[in-house]
Amino acid sequence: MPLDPVIQLHGAVALLGQFPVLAGVDLEVGDGERVLLRGPNGAGKTSLLRTCAGLIPVSSGSATVLGHDLRADRRSVRPLVGLMAHTTGLYDELTAADNVRFWAEACRVDPADAAGAMDRVGLATRLRTVPVNRLSTGQRRRVSLAAMIVRRPRLWLLDEPHAGLDTVGRDLVDRLIGDAAAAGATVLFASHDLERADAVADRTVSIVGGAVAEDTGPRPADRTGADDVA
């Protein structure tokens, strides 16, 4: 039984000003898949993630994410997706715990889930009261991951999620990607850590010049019962 499509892009062109950051992308991602985007710097990986998050307008072609037409109303998809970009998107003056609680309240999640998310990403108790602007790069990435967990998005969009993390942190990212897919979410992520990322992904899509250059294969027929990634 084929998977329901979460992302459907056909000839999608996205512009920043007059510059085409996506030049006719054809891509389908099924429910529960973990898809790795690979390609050189400037290939369009970040732009593709931001387009799927409803942050870059699609000027031509068709683009549907979680059933929402991005050309007609790209803002409508934003509450359903979680984007972790190169910048953390955190409030620097707030503590790590306050940042995660903010997202819990915004998404009307039980506040206790915020503490659980912090535990899950390994943020020690003493770090929870530290303002984000005093945390290391790796610690800030962990706070961003906790905020992603507490939001429970249906689509995870991760831009270089392993960057700035030590081996323990990168292992954590792999587990979270596996857990998200096992819980029914879909994960689209870009990474230069290809050996590690290939082991996490169900399939790989190569992006060159703002278009799909290669797709490693058809979508899995059924992700039910998929093993967690260790």
C-alpha cells in the first residue's frame, strides 16, 4: 500500500526577488519517510526546506505540503511544520527553559511536556536557567531540538541538524529523527555528514542548481513497524 504524500512538488519554481532559488523541483515524500537532501553549498537544499515551510513563495509549478497548496496560501502550512535552520530561532535573552515553555504554550501543549523535552535532549538542570545567548553552539542546538519535540510537528524540516554537535549530540539527532518517523511524522533533512545521514535516511535526494538531480529510489511501500534509529 503506497504512502500518502506529505510533500508533492511538480515543476516548482521559487523566487527570492527575481532570483530562482528552486528551478523546477519534482519531489514527492511519503508519510513517515526520512529523506536526506544532499548537494553542494548553494545547490538549493536550504531553499527547498524553507519553501516546504511556507517561507519562500512558489511562483510556478505546483507545490502541496500536508494537503495545503503553497501557491494559494503558504502561511496555512506553517503551524503544521517545524523548521530547524542554521539560525536557532530562539530568543537570546530568555533562558533555555523559557524558550521551550514558550513553544509549549504557543502550541497549547501541557507545560510538563516542556520539561520532558529538555530531559530528552540531555540539557542538564543547571543549563535550563541560563540565557540562550550564554550557551554554546551545541547547547543552543539542543534547545532548538527540545522546542521541536514539544511542538510535535507533522513535518520535520532540518537544515544541517548535526552541525555544532559532538558525537553524543549527533547520536541524539539520529535517535530523534528515528523516533519522529516511528511516531508518524515525516522528516526531510539536509546534511553534509553523509555517512551518518545515509544510515538514518530511507532514501537520498540530490539537489543541484535548484533542481532534483537524482533520487535513490521509490518511496518505501510501508513504513509501519520501522525500527528506531539507534
